[in-house]
Amino acid sequence: MKRTIKKQFWLTKEEAQDLQKRAKKACLHESTLIRKLIAGYEPKESPKEEFYDVMKELHKINDSLEMIAYRSGHLTEIDAMLIQHEIKRWHKFQADMERQFMSDGRSELKWQ
């Protein structure tokens, strides 16, 4: 879409700094942020590095569970110890994520 209409407006120093800060947090240009706000969408901040660490751990757990599911379909005997280990690993991961990202740092999970 070609943008052919130019709009000019004035901001206070604080408003300009706030716009700049919000655009940087969302990894957007200021003009893109304004267009998204006009469209009714408020972009979220880009995830912190911790998010990517969490996603890597989640990917590892997923790989293990996929391997278990694959093996269970091709073997007559399922490795119950491996399944129990992955279940405990998943529960610990879930409790850790609640502690890390919940506002009060507490988790209601029974498996902590």
C-alpha cells in the first residue's frame, strides 16, 4: 500500500520520548507504531532474552515427548521410567515458569 498523505503534529518532549521508547520496545519505527495504534492494535514489547531461553527448554521437552510417542508406537514395551522422568521435568518447568513470570513469585502447582 502506497502512503500518499502526510500528517504533521506536535508533541511535547516527554511525549516524543515516550513514543520513541515504546517504538523501540516493540521493535517498530515510530510511524509504524502510530499506524498500528490508529488501527486499534497496541503492539506488545519484544520478548526479553529469558523468553527465548524458556522456548528452547520447551522445545527440548517437546522433542523428548515426541521421541517417547514415536517409540511407543514402534515398540511393544514402553519405557515407563523415561515417561515418568519427562513428566517430572515438564512439571518442574511449568512450576519454574510460574515462579518466574507470575507477579508474586508464588505458584499454586502441587508438584513444586
